Amino acid sequence: MLSFALSPPVPYMRIEEYSRHSGVSLSTLRKDMENNKLIIRPKEAKNEIPMVNVIAMMELASREALEKLG
């Protein structure tokens, strides 16, 4: 169990905003999206803007941290 709690600013973010918050380039995030490393909200329409699921990404990071720390 982690000894602290974080609260995401929003549950979903546009990929450009996630890039600014994370410091990861847009091109890297787009590659991660193609390789299913970035969890995005399922799109209902083909032209819909990809939205990063911030809560799922935080959960993934939390699980990875627990794995490393034991």
C-alpha cells in the first residue's frame, strides 16, 4: 500500500494537455497510443479527439511502484 494519496486534476485529458503535464513529447505519446501503452477513453466516433484516462494511468503507475517496492 502506498503511503500517500494523489488526486488527479481531471479524469480525462486531451493528449496535448497530458503531454504538457507529463513532459513527454506528443510524438512519443502518439507512438505509445499506437502500441497500447497509453490508456485512452474508447472513442465513439471516428473523428473524436483521443482522451487519456488519467485515473487509469495513475493506477498503472501505482501498481508498478508497488511491484518495485514490494
